[in-house]
Amino acid sequence: MLTRETAFPNAAKAWTTLSLGVLAQTAGTVFVSTPAFLIPLLTTERGLSLAQAGLLASAPTIGMVLTLIAWGALADRIGERWVISGGLALTALAALGAALSTEYLSLGLFFLGGGMAAASANAASGRVVVGWFPKNRRGLAMGIRQISQPLGVTIAAVTIPTLASAAGISAAIAVPLVMTAVITLACAIGIRNPPRPDVPGTVGAAANPYRSSSFLWRLHGVSMLLVIPQFTLSTFGLVWLVSELHWSPLNAGLLVGLSQFLGAVGRIGVGILSDRVGSRVRPLRWVAVLAGLSLLTLAGMDAAGWGAAAIVFVLATTITVADNGLAFTAVAEMAGPRWAGRALGMQNTGQFVAASVVGPVIGLAIGAFGYPLAFAAVALFPAIAVPFTPKKDLEHHGFSS
């Protein structure tokens, strides 16, 4: 039951829609994350190089880059319900195609197409939060929404490596196939579009927030920098634990899953913190500083051969995923109800452009220089992000406060 502290008008619809949005994006994330957890099988048993396997793992992310803005624009026009459920249905079809694939080319193409479809939930579910929740609840709500990514990675981490090793690639892909199919139906039935402000004119007639200040552009750039360490750890964490620390794939997957779960809790925590301090960008700057320090510590401990580096890996993973909800909330609040879908699509596009190069580029760096130097190099990106983070929040007044 909602307490007086958490209740607000339309609270039941808001929390129900948020819950379904979380499930939708979680299912999409499981699909997008699945190729990364196939890397040990592909490299040790199928003969692919780390760079080749990393490229295959990046295929869904590349697909998301191609369609995020389009899905966001569609959500601005027709609402979130059919964008999320329709995109998730297409993701399920892509998962079915991938499960039936017998060649790496077709497998990569289905991963690419599934990523293009899964982008629908990323672009639209964040718009639900700012549309349904008042300002003093958005940090918490967006933090809950942002647990989708680490939760999806957690599910993939504890299921995909084991299933792939025991029964092959098709059996592993059955996990995102079943999830996306079931949650598609739930979203089509249960999601409700948030009320829109009564503003005359079309969506395109609303003032373009990108022309009024550099705030959105700076947030997009900062988020691109901060996503590189996040995807480095989620893409190569499992194989690092197996090859460097000599963990079993099962135990490594469990640790990656634990770190992603803690990251999900951390996202909620920093969301609540942003509500309390009345700012999204100040905690964002704090997260960037901590991300750089944790990666440098991980690099040093790995170079020294300390087994306790696994603990730092968990800490670094928790920190590096904590920024997303803060940036998403700030972007949506600045963009306003007529531009939030496109702005969040642009936000996601920038992040996934950066993330899509992590697989092949960081894979090459690890192969050439080793994990410690690669981790140290990745620590530079959050350090660069700190001075570029805006010093104060800006907000559009079209959403409820």
C-alpha cells in the first residue's frame, strides 16, 4: 500500500506503468547482453579471436544506435504503450531467428536487428517516468527504471554462459526469446501513456531545447564518456575473471551478476540522493570522480596479481553504472514533454555509439597491452567527463512538479 509520503495523483497507474517499463527494458537488455556472455564459448571452443567475438557482441548495440532517435520520435507522437510492446515483439522475433541461425553472419544480423527493435524500450520507458511522476519522485523513479540494464545483465550473466556451455548457443538465446515474448503481452495490456500537457500545435512546433543552451549537448557528451567504463566491465568482466583470475565460468558469471545487482541498487540510491539534494548534475559529477578512481585501483591491483582485484571489480562495476539514471532524468526534465522522447533517444544513441566501439577497440587493447593498461586507459574517460559536466540543472516547465 502506498503511504502518504509516496502517494501522488495517478500513483497506481504511474507505478504499474513504471514496473512494466522496467520489465520491458530488462528483457531487451538480456537480449542485447547475450552475445557478450557467449565470448568465452566463441573464443575457446569456436576459434574466434577476442576482437571478432567482441564485434559480434557489439552487434545489438550497433542496432540500437540506428533506431533510438526514431523510436523516441515515435513515442513523442503516438505514446509509449505501442512503441514499447511493438518493439519488444520484434525483439522476440529476432531472438527466434538468432536461435535458429547456423552461421555467424546470420547470427550477427539477427543480433543487429534485435538491437534495433530493443531500442524501443530504452527510448520510451524513460519518457514514462517524467510523464507520470512529479519532480520530487523522478530521481527515485528513474533510478528504479535504470535498474533494467544491470538487472538484465545479471540475468544474462547467471544463465547464458552455463546454458551455452551445456547446450550450445541456441539454448542460451532461448532465455531472451521467452522473456521478450511474455513481457510483450504484459506491456500491451498494462502500460498506460502518461497525460500530455494541453499545448496547441504539433510535436514539431514545440521549441527545440537544443537551441536554447548547451546543457543537453554537454550531458550527452558526458554520458558517452561515462558509458565506456561501464561497457568495458560488463563486456570483458567475465572473460577477465576466467582468464586472469582463473575463475570457473559459473562462478565468474555469478560474480558479474552480483556486481550488476549491486549496481542496480546503487542507481536507486543515487536517484534518491538527487531528489534529496535537488540536483541531478552534482551527484553525476561525484559518480564520474569515483568511477575513474575505482578503475585505476582495479588496474593497479590486477597488475600486482592480487586476487582481491575481484572485490574492486564489483565496486567499480557498481559505481560505473550509477550515472545513467541521473543523466536520463536531467535530459528529460530539460527537454520537456514534447521533446523528451527524441532527447532520450539522442541520449541513448550517444551512449550506444560509444558502447559499440568498446567490444572491438578495448578487445584489441587488451590483446595488445593486457588488462591492467587497458583498465588504466579506460579510467581517463570519466576523468575527462568531470569538467564537462554542467554545474547546475536546467528544467523545462511542461512536466508536473
